[in-house]
Amino acid sequence: MNDQDVHQSIEKLVAEEHALLEKGGAITDDERKRLGAINVQLDRMWDLLRQRRAREEFGQDPNSAHERSADTVEKYLQ
């Protein structure tokens, strides 16, 4: 997955998130769960993009970056 692919994944997830949020309080339990899953996947995609950029900045192969598990990225301190 290259940077453009990661960006496209992020954009697709953000569009889906916005569509669900525009419904306001009228979302179903399944949609609420999907929002949670979208947020986790967005965190994973942003993490992957940061990894790729850091590797490139330091002369390493950005393609060696990998998507980390949800548990890993969700436990990062904000």
C-alpha cells in the first residue's frame, strides 16, 4: 500500500463517518458500532501513514511499514 492508497482509504472512511454522523441521533446500534470501527480503522491508517513518512524521512523503505493492530494503536497515549 503506497501513500496514495492510504490517503484514499482514509478519505473513504471519513466520508462514511460523516454520512453516519449527519444522521444525528437517528443512527441504529449497528451504525453506532460501525462508527466505532471506523474510528479504530482511521487511527490505524493514520498510524501507517506516519510510519511510512518517518521511514522515508530517515532514508528507509516506506514499503516496510505495516498496519499495526487495533490494540496497539488504541493504546497509544494521546
